[in-house]
Amino acid sequence: MFATMQGRTAIVTGANRGIGRGIAARFSAAGMNVLVAARSQADAERAAREIGGSCSGVAADVTDPKSMQAMATSALERYGAIDVLCANAGIFPRARVDEMTASDFDAMTDVNLKGTFLSVQACLPAMKAQRQGRIVIIGSITGTTGGYPGYAHYGASKAGQLGFMRCTAIELAPWRITVNAVLPGNVRTEHQSDEKSAYQEKKLRMSALRRLATVDDIANGALFLASHEAGAITGHALIVDGGQSLPESPSAVDEAWAAAGSA
Ligand code: NDP
């Protein structure tokens, strides 16, 4: 049913671990050439080697314009094209708004928002020359469908990504470059704390499907938005969260599951 992705080239930022690594692995399994971009060259190379297939690693800091340009040049030199950019790199240190410093705020927006802009901008010359491209931004439900204490700067950066997405989706449409986002809910990754795991158990009970999205779920959403079949979709934010952000109150989920006889 789906056209092959074999031989297409993707760059994934922040791909040495977590969701980015899962996306790189999913793209690779679909037959794509994948440039695994990470802050450290050693981490990038290790992840690329472990993923296998037609993958290679490159050192790339999304806050540095020169580094982003070098990343795009590496993709062109190694694979001859940039068909897909997945702007995934992100940070989420917590700070209450009354204690947050200006540098906390700047650090968050530098990586999550400016980093999205710089990675997209670096890939545009190649995508425009090809007159096609797929940009997939990894956002979050935080700041876009709801909020959480301690994440005002994170939520602002994630909401900002969607404003950026909508404007670039229009601006780049004449080149048949689509710009979309995947908005994950809470996703278990390999590096999370026990505190976060306990929190996720609670969230799971409150999610409509009573399951949280996995790294693979997010990767599948990204792969779909990167596919030929998603060619008429642009400026869209795809929520992948097991229905975590759906209920209007926690009792909505309990009631639905109790009525189904499986509470
Ligand atoms: P991780 O902390 O596991 O991974 C983050 C990745 O981003 C790492 O590879 C990290 O590199 C990289 N990174 C950080 N700063 C930079 C930078 N300046 N330049 C390049 N790369 C950088 O996070 P997740 O996998 O959980 O998150 C990935 C994305 O998904 C983020 O955008 C996040 O906001 C989003 N998300 C995650 C959710 C979750 O529950 N996990 C929920 C909703 C959204 P390094 O290893 O060098 O630090």
C-alpha cells in the first residue's frame, strides 16, 4: 500500500538516544539512508553503527548555525540528497516560573525553538533544489494541548515550534516541501528517572487507551509524515499520546473503561 522509502535520505537531530534514535532506526528499517546527528561525534557514530543499515553519524549542535550547515553538507556529500529532516533534538530541564532565570529560558528556547529553525534552514537549499522535501518537527503535548507546572519555558518553546511550522508550511509549499509535527505525550526512554517512571504510571491510568505512546509509536508517526503518501498534509500537528491529552477530566477515562467492563 505504501510506496517504498528505499534509498531516500533523512537527517535526524538528537539521534544518539531516546526518541531520535528510535526514529533513526525506524527510518533505517524502511530502507532510508540516515544521517544520525548528535552533539558528540563518538555518540553519533556509535548510534549509527548500532542501528546498522545505511546509517552514518555526524557531530551536530542544533544551536550553532555553522554546525547545522556542516550537517546538511555531510548529508549531501554522503548520500546526494536531503529528502527528510526530522528536527527532534530537545531538552526539558524543569524550573518553576518564579525561580526561572533568563538563562534557563534562553537555554530552552535555544535548543528547542532556535534549533528547530536552524536545522530547517540548513536543509532548505537542498530541498528547494530538489523541489521536494519533508520536514517533521518533534514537538510535545506540553504547551500545545495542555500544560504542566515547571515547564513554562519548555511549553513556550514547544508552542513556538508550531507557530514556526505553520508559517514555514505556507512559505515552502511552492517547492512541495511539507512541514508537519508529531506531538508525543509521555514516552518512556532509556534514560529516564524512577520519579518520571512513577509519574508515567499515573498518566497511563488517565490516558484514553490506557497506554502511553512508545518510542516506536512516535517513530511510526514521523515515518508516515515523511512518506510519499503524506504529500497532501502540511502544517499539521499529529498527536501521538495514547489519548493522554484527550479526556476532559480523569473520570472520563475511568467511566469509559468501567462501562466497557474492563476497569
Ligand atoms: P532525550 O533527552 O533522551 O534525547 C534528547 C536528544 O537531544 C539527545 O540526543 C541530546 O543529545 C539531543 N540534544 C540536546 N541538546 C542538543 C543540541 N544542542 N544539539 C543537538 N542535539 C541536542 O530526549 P527524548 O528522546 O525524550 O526527547 C526527544 C524529543 O521529543 C524532544 O524534542 C522532546 O521535547 C520531545 N518529547 C519527548 C517526550 C518524552 O516523554 N520523552 C514527550 C514529548 C516530547 P545528548 O545526548 O548529547 O545530550
